[in-house]
Amino acid sequence: MSNAVYPVLAGLAWPVKRTPEWNTRVQKTASGRELRAQFYSYPRYTYELQYEFLRGDQKNAEFQALMGFFNARGGQFDTFLFDDQCDDTVPASAPQQFGIGDGSSTTFQLARAVGGYVEPVLAINGTPTILISGAATSAFTVQANGMIQFASPPPAGAPLTWSGQFYWVVRFAQDTVDFEEFAYNFWRLNKVQLITVKP
């Protein structure tokens, strides 16, 4: 996985689409009953972005930044980090519970909730604030895939909460993107798709 962060560029247009995807197998019997099997433990998301303009002049070089970023990833090949600015923060005013100490475990998966649905956080932006029973601690390290490892096991029954910012781990959904130069040194990109990646 690359730690490169997708560039934030001025020409990003609305709407930005975000589509959750589940993988469910539905088998219907002759009597009309259904058997359903769910293969994902949490959804994948597809982001669809469009750029009204990307400046290609030497001062701004937005076209070059995005073209270079796409090529450096090898299209779909490499993963990278995406900052969804509408969904990238667990606020300090409402820290998210991500575990309960049992007196022996030291490693826990960070998580965040939207509308009551909880899913894992796989990439941290900066240093998170970690609390054990409401008291901040610095005796932890951030491991790969959003795992927190405490220096010693949190006490049994102690709620573990956190706040901070996070990224989404994504890749490009295609191996091609269509840049269009509509005026001298002005480009547009009608669609680029990013898809979240599970570890």
C-alpha cells in the first residue's frame, strides 16, 4: 500500500457521488423462500469525482499533478489514501468507542460510526487521541490498517474511545482516465472513480 495522498484540487465539481456496495448471494427456492448469504462484513465504497477545470500552466500545474498521480499508481495497481472531507473525522466532542479492555488484549481495531452503523477505520491522518475510561493516554502505537497497540493491556471493562482524523484506503477503479483540453492550458476530467480497498 502506498502512503501517497490523493491531491486536493480547486476544480473539483459537484456532485461528488459515493456509493456503498455489499456482496450478497440470494437463492430463491421453488416455494418462494429465500436463502441469503452475506460475503462482506462491511461495505466497499465507490467515489465518483469530476473536475470542471485543471489548470496546466506552470504556476498551478493541477493537470500535471493529477496525471502524474494516476500514472505513479499504475492505474488500478497501487492503493493510496483519500481524504473524504465530508467523512474524515471523529470529533473530540463525541469520541468513538472502539473496544472494551479485557485485562489481557493489547491490540484493538479503530472504528467509526455513521447513523449507528460501525465500521473499521484503516488509515489514520495524524495522531489520534486515545482514551481509556475517559482518560487520555499516550502509551500506544498506531499499527497497520488502523490497529492500536497499547503498551500494556487496558483494564477489564474499561471503555476505549478515540477521536481524530482518518483517510480512506482506495485505488483507481479503472486503468484509464479521459483528460480533455477544452482551452489552452485548461483541462477537464468528466469522471474519475476511486474504490475503497479492504486489507
